[in-house]
Amino acid sequence: MIALVVGASGMLGQDLCPVLEDFGYDVIETNSKILDITKKDDVFNFIEQNKPDIIFHLAAYTNVDLAEEEQKKAELINKEGTKNLAIISSKLDIPIVYISTDYVFDGEKNSPYTPKDKTNPINVYGKTKLMGEIEIQKHCKKFYIARTSWLYGINGKNFVDTMLKLKDKPLKVVNDQWGTPTWTADLSNALVELLNKPYGIYHLTGGGKPTTWYNFAKTIFEYANINPDLSPCTTEEYPRPAKRPKYSVLDNGKMLRNWKSALKDYLNLVDIK
């Protein structure tokens, strides 16, 4: 079995590829230099030549704030790039796994979002990722859309590492945005297990009770035995170019373990100085 991982050099991809190998897949890893998904002919030729049995589409424009200025670029990658992959995977009857985001929702709900809930993104990044979802559903019969949130992992810049690096400085962290953190190692295993389920839309995030960014930071420092100068603030006190959903909690159907348990394991792997 051959698995094509598009966007393999990102934080999630670097965790997913070895997991796929552990499950017995021969993995083809690509990044934007090897395969530019915005170039239709290149996409078609590459996939027709390599003939994968499954495609994991991780490539994306992910800079949430910059996307407000670079909407065309974000749309080119997240919508048109996804469309190219969707068309060829459908033509060759190859199942595709598309990684999406909690930002397809507006955050106005007060209970966890289910895969059946109505989408209504409030920033450009969320809108373009939803465009990608629509392209997948429009062109493909064999697809998994996996929405996730608040990712952190050993192979990329993330909130956990940022907090640890800034531990000696006064920190103010937003305390009115809710979600559940997700370790990319746990997500990678869940993505492989997803292949045993019916095609459709799934929510793959850390389990357990929702938290705010501030309480997430508190938990990080507590588990790392660090006592920083940490205080909460509101979203209005920490303005960003892109709006964020106030409530980004996804109902994960108990497909991933409690996020606190995952965080403890992650902190045991990183070098905390």
C-alpha cells in the first residue's frame, strides 16, 4: 500500500509519515518544492505516475492573520490546490484525507460542534479551508474530511513551545477563546484509524473538558513545574488582524484521548530548560 502525504514537511506531516510506515505503508513525501498543488498538470502527472492507494492532503496556507492581506494566495492554495487533488483522486478512484479546521465555524455555539453543524467561518483562513472542504465533497466520493484544532507537536512552531520559551517574561494570554488542544502525534494515529471508518466528515481533536488559551498555558507551566508571571486577558486586549471564534470546541466522538494526558507525554519529550 502506497500513501502519498502532500505537505509532509509540516508539523503534522513529520509525525504522520513515520506512523504510516509503522502501519505498513510505503510513504511518498512531498512538499511545495516537490509538488506544487496549485499547478494542475503537475498534480495530475505526479499522481498518475506514482499511483498511490491513499492521499493525505496536509498542504495548506495556514497563516491566519496574514491571510487577511493575502486572500488570493490563501484561496489559491486552500481552494484551487485542493480542487486539483480532488479531481485527480476522483478520476483515479483514490481515497483522499483532507485536513481542515475548527475555524470553519463562527464560535457562537455554546456546546461542542458536531460534523453536521452549519459552517460559518469568520476569517479568510477559515473561509478558504471551507472552500477546500466543498471542493473535496463536490468531486470525490471516497473522502475523509478531518477537522482539527489547536495543534502542537515536536516538529514545528506551536503554542506549547512558545510558552516555554517565554517563561521568564511577563505573559498575558487570552482567556475568552475556548477549544481543545491536539498533539500531532495523537492526531496522526487517529488519521490512520480513520481509514477503518465510513467516508465522511470527522472531528479529530484532543478529548476532555474544553479550555481557554490562558488555562492551557497554566496547565503547561503546572506540568513543567514552572511558576511564571502569567495573567489572563480578553480578546479585545490582544487584537489580531483576523477574528477568532470564541468557542472552537469540536465534538471528537472520543476518537482522541484527553488533551491533558497527551500534554504530559509531550512535555516528557521536549527539552525544558
